[in-house]
Amino acid sequence: MTTFKTSESPFKSDNTASNRAGVTLMNNQVGAVVAQVMKEKPNVTVTYLPSMIRVDAVGRMDFDYDEISEALGEEPGYFDASEFEENMSTHYGRMVHLDDRTIMFSNPEDAAEYIGFDLTSQG
């Protein structure tokens, strides 16, 4: 009788916290500019793929709308939450839209003050 040993799957389930958050942007003119702005920020990694751009961060990252508007050659206020949503297809982590920025948090607890989540123990 022959015994076969299978290798461990690289796609196995892992429920440990990654401490990462990210978005997938369309690989178009706006997405490329947003990625260019974000790749200069600390703890942010940008990965260019054929039909999308991944923007991932450790901990937290802020998409500052006026900074992106300026990089696009537009007036402050041009880039906003709706422009961001239009150019983003997916995300992971907690996303908070404010008037002047979108913030991505890897841990929901870090977003508690923005989403009205009470971290105090009920007991």
C-alpha cells in the first residue's frame, strides 16, 4: 500500500489579525494619481496590476482629498468621497468617510471614535 503525503495548502484559513487595510483602485488616470499620492506615505504599499491597483497599509492610511485634488491638477474640493468610491472597487479594513478624507483602519477598535462604537466592557 502506498501512502501519499499532501503539502499544506497556501490557501488555508488563517484568522489571525493582519494589521493591514487596503483598497483596490481602477487602473485608470484617477486611480494612477491616487496611487502615486499614496505610495509616498509611510506604511503604504502600492501594487500595480494589469486591470487594478492595490493600495495596502499597515495600521491606518488617510486619503486626503485636497492632496489628491492638487495632484490631479484640480481645485481643492474636486476629489471627494463620491470620486473615491467611483474609482475604488473593493476594500478591506474599516473605512470611514469624512468631509476632507477617507481613512482606512486595519483594526475596528482604532475607528471606534469615528463610528460611535463603545469599547467599554459591559459586565
